[in-house]
Amino acid sequence: MAGHVRIWVGAGVAVVALIALGVYFAVVGLDKADKWGSVIGVFVAVAGLGVAVYGLVSSRRSGDDDGSETDRSPGTVSQRAEASGHGRVYQAGGDQTINDQ
């Protein structure tokens, strides 16, 4: 539940910041707004790059290449599926061809 609260708070802060930025840009004029927009864009890009590098490094340290939360040894494939009624489940650890008519 705490994760959902953080997401909503972050979204709310982002919306308020965007509204404030829009009002500021409308007040200062288009030329100055264009210059500030370029500067802010550089900082956002650098921050995004930093977050991407941090995510890559942290996923490599934890040994979690696919982002899942399961704890597996490398090279192990774990699959789980369920079908009901007339449904079928086809699973394969590699390439798969199904010729079903």
C-alpha cells in the first residue's frame, strides 16, 4: 500500500510542478521560456541517465537480469501455468512451434 501512496504523491508533485512551470513560462514570455526550457531539459536528461545507470547497476548486483522478484540460479527455467475448461497451455524454454488445427 505504501508503494501506491508514493506513486500518487509523486504524480501529484509532478502535476503541480508542470502547472507552475507553465504559469512561469507564460509570465516571462516565449523567448525566455525557450531558453529556460532548454536548460531544464538538459538537467532532466542527465537525471534520467543517472536513474537508468543506477537501475542497471543495482539489477546486476542483485543478479536479477529480467526484473522479476524470484530467486533462481542462472540457467534455471521455472514455468507455471493454469488452464480451465477446454483451454490448453503450451510452454517451452526455447523455440516453440505449434501446429494445432
